[in-house]
Amino acid sequence: MFKNLKKIVVSLLCTSLLFPLFSQEFDPGQELTPEELLELENAREREAEDKDKLSAELQQNFIIVEPLRPHELNPQLTNYASDSQFLDGLYEGLFRTSPINLEPQYAIAKEFKISRDKKRWTIILRDDAFFSNGEKITAEAVRDSWLRMLANPYAPYSSLFDIVRGAEAFRTGRGNYDEVGIYATAENALSIYLNTPANYLPKILCHTAFTITHSNPQVYSGAYELEIATERKYILKKNPYYWDKANVTLERITFVQSDNADDNTYYYNTGAVDWVTANVNQQKILNPSSIQFNANFGTGFLYFRVSNRKPADSKTSKLWDYPEFRNAVLEAFPWETIHKKYLIPATTLVYPLPGYPQIDGFDYTDAIEASLKMKDAREKYGIPKDEKIPLVMHVFENEFSEAEENEIKSALEVLGVELEIQRIPSYDYYASAETADADILITSWIGDFADPLAFLELFRGNSTMNSSGWKNSEFDMLLEQAAIAGEEERMKLLGQAETILLDSGMVLPLYRSVASSVINLQEVGGWFINAFDVHPLKYLYKKQPKLKSDNVVMR
């Protein structure tokens, strides 16, 4: 699987304490050896035996503290990591991602077949799969769920289904729903007709956006159903109709939202909560082994937004639509200084993967070259050399220090660029980003699956995930050619596409994403560190009672 979504992910400063953990880039697609698979199977058996010995009383409630932000309850509309983690308990798809090896596992599907030309998939559903209201989950229900997503113009991931025959035409208003190549051929048999072969289809179907929804938003397909939703608290209770309910241990899971690091630290230290994804004072955590860090299959970066994605009354300069001006900024950007602040600096967009070519990225500044590029750009477009060019940048409120902001401004000032940096609160950043009147924005992206396409899709011309508005026919053509190429050739074509993107000056890569949680793995089972920061709620359970203070109450 892959939770592909824009995410507010921890970007940590490089410290001598933590750096050895991430001194080499991880391989999220790495296959396990036979010995590792055997150990994994033995670990699963031991864990199953341990769960059988647990008391039911211990599993009555599991409390998670997360950052303050209202959840989007429709899995087809969100692109937040926190929503994906929350909605994982309420909805399930045909496949789900293994939290151990990140490979697709059967969920509501139980088997599938692929045609000789690799363009028709027939997926067989479980006979015991039901919605939370007791209604059977049929192939027709799956089709209806996906068509609702394709019909919704605000569904950010619907373009991932452009590989399906007729899907792009339908979602863009140029085709009918009955022409979409998804058909229920029997009550439990679904046929999907593709434009081109796509062996990664099960990985896409693990995504939150493709989980199975009901026409009634209060009916769920996952291991839990929503019992209570308030401003700062959500309570999930076990779904009695879930097909795998016998292996769901926790009766309830409570999400409490808090941005107060002192409170969150106190509640965790006193045993009032089981897992914290929100801010804490790490130095005050009594059990340091509870602090879990892991590198993610993700990249944080700045990107330009062209005029067609800005408000109609935008006050920003249209000169940033031209690659010549963008490349002058990239050449002047103080890479060495800014990259030092991150634990794992990034010089390219796509996280390196086995078989993917090495791409030349951005890692140092050349002031002379930047000046020459700006001089050429001004001459080409008739901009006087003394004319000031405004540049508006939106970033998270704590992304850069005042000194770092001043250094960026100074580096661009010599080019005649007046940089205005606007700091946006993290909780409001992505909600306001789509309508932001800005030339450059920051984002952090975790790939949906271990493939370069998980990043490159962000800049495909007709993609619903394209927030930049950039379109390049050669880039799009390379992605199309890669879809039908052999694996080695496919990687080369995708590498060429990324090179075009970088050459256009659209992206300023900053860091590889790092996630952190506070959870004691001696007390909690079913939670595994992985490259996608995926932790399915159905697998969680308590191993032993926590030491709790009787007078602690979560507000």
C-alpha cells in the first residue's frame, strides 16, 4: 500500500544523536530473505499466541493523541496523513498494505486473475464482507463507491484511475459512467479494464481513496465504526459485521487532539495515553525507548505555481511561469545552508529506488551563474535590468528561522527579486494552499507506493494531484511510454521525466521525510516501523497494563 497524500511530516534537524539512524537511504521496496520471512512468520505466530492470553478488559480502549485538526470523514476527499491513519479503522479496500513489508494483502478481495494481455483484472470478493449496517459488500457496491469518487471534482486521487478505460473521460465530464471500465460481472466478481498494463494496481487499491464507501456516510466497511465525533475527540468502536472481527482485539480506539507538548508529554508519562503522534517534549519522556523515529518514502520540497492555478485577481508576477526565471532562482538559492538544517537533505524529488537512475539534483549555489541566467531571462522577455520582480513564498510557520529567511532573501535580492515569505500555521496550511496567491509553496509528500510514479504523478498535466498547474507534453509522453515499457526501460523513462521536471525549475527539493511517534512497543502490539508510516488500527492491541495515575483525566 501507500498512503499517498500531502502530509505534515516531521522534518528534523540533523543532530549527532539521531543521524546514525539514517546515514543511508532506505529501500522501501526491498524483498525479505527466506530467513527473514521465516522469522516474520514465527513472530506472527508468537504474537497470535500472546493475544490469545490477553484479558478482554485490557482491550476496552486504546487512546491516541494526535495534532489538532478536524478530520475529513470521507476517505475519497482527503490528502492528509492524519486522516488516512484515522480512516484506516473505518474503511477498507479490496487490498490493504502490510505494515511489515509494505506489500498489498487481501482485504475485501480474496483472489484475482489477470488476462493474457494484462489489461483485464477480475477480482473476487469475500463472501463474508459486510458493511457496518449488515449489508453485504458486493461487486456492484465497490463499483458504485469508485464511481462516486470519479464523479467528485474534489477527489484528489481520482486521476490515479486514469489507467482504467473511460475513467479520465468520465471524471472530466467528457464521458458517461457506464463507459468506465469497471463492471460487476457477478455478485462477488468485479472486472477492471485498463488502458495499459499496470502491475501496480493492487498497490493503488490499497490507498485510502479507494477504500469502499457506502452511499450513507455513517455506514462503514472497516474494522471499526464511528461512535462519537466532537471538536477534539473521536471514538471508534468495533464493527460487529466486519469480516475479520475475530482478529480485531481492541473494542474501542479514542483519538484525542492536542497541540500542547507539555500536556501530551505528561499524559504519556503517567500512562493516560497509549500512542502520541502529536508534539511532545522528547527530553522529558521518561522512557526514551518509546520514541520511534523512522525515515519515510517521502520528500519535502518547495514548488512553483504557474498562473493558471492562482486566483483570477492574483497580484503575483507572471514571470514565474517561465523556466528561465525559475532556474535563476534555483541557481541562487542557498542550498548548502538550507540543506544543513535537515536530517536527510534531498537534492531530487523522487526518493532513490533500486533500478532508478541517479539524477543530478540541486546541492550548491553559483551566484555568477544565477546572475547570468537572470540577465538572459530579462533580455529574452524584455524586462529592464533594474526592474524589481516580486516573489511570494508560502511556508509552514516554523519552517525557516529568521536568519535563514534573511539569507534566502539576500541571495535573491542580487537578482533583482523581492522575496516576501508568508508563514502559514501548519493546521491551516494545506486547507489554504489550493487558493493561495503565492508563487512558491512548500509541501511534504509521502509516496503512495514504492515507485517513482508516486512522485511524478504530482506534475502530470491532467493529474488531480497537480497543484502547480505545470504542464509539459514531453514529460507527460514519457509517463505514457513508461506505462507500457519493460521494468528496466520504464525506470529509464521515468528518470528522464524527472530530469525534465528539474530542468524546468519547478521544484526545489529540501529533505527526505522523517516521522516520529511515542509508543512503547513492550506494551503495544501490532505496531511496526515502516517506510510509509502505516499502522493499521485493526492490528493494534495492548500487551500488558500500563502504570496509570488514578487522578489523570484526558480533557
